[in-house]
Amino acid sequence: MARAAQTSTTAANTALRALRDVGAAAWFGGSLMGASGLNAAADAAGGPVERERVVAAGWARWTPIFRAAAAAHLLGSVGLLARRRSKADLVGLGLTTAAVGAVAGTAVMGSKEVPETTIHAVEWTVPALLAGVILSGLGRKG
């Protein structure tokens, strides 16, 4: 019986780690591509109207993927924190919360008259925070 419970716990932890890590990886990669590639492509597209059209289209296509990745990551993070209550999991969840705040902040700034340089700076904080999330989960078993 104890062995079956241990196997079940290990399987649950593996599933939660997969949700956390795959979600973080997808979110990290997309946010890095947006901050580095999409913005540069939009800058090369032409004038401000064309730039805004390209940026809006790119981020709109990324949004559903971001939502799924962030939800998977959060579900895995909260699940692991509830099961293990480790300091690394708590740090990772704190960094995740900051990244969610940065994403929300860029959305709000994008709807207002905020300089692009400010928005770009905040956009770069998202992959930086997520790199911290990914690093906080390394080397941890179970």
C-alpha cells in the first residue's frame, strides 16, 4: 500500500512539475520573441500606424497561447507549493506573480499614451522574471 501511495505522489509531482515547467518555457519563449523579434519587426514595418498594426496583430495571436501557458504554469506552481511548501516553489510563485503584473502593466500602458521605450522596458522584464522562475525550479526533485 505504501508503495502505491508513493508512486501516486511521484506521478502527481511529475505532472505538476511538467505543467509548471512547460508552461514557464512556453511563456518565456513567447515573451522573449515578442520583446526581441516582434517589436523589431514592427519597427521595420514603416510608420507609426503600420507599426501599431503589426504589433497589435502579433500580440493578439500570442495572447491565447500566453493564457494557456500561464495557466498551466500557475496550476503546476500552486500545486507544487501546496504539496511541498518549499522555499524555491514560493520564490518561483512570487516571480510568476511579478511577471503576470508586468504583462498586465504592458497591456494597460499599450492602451494609453505611454512612450514605447517604457513599454519595451517592461516587456523585457517578463522574460527576465520567467528566467528566474525557471532557475528557481532547477535541481529540485519530487
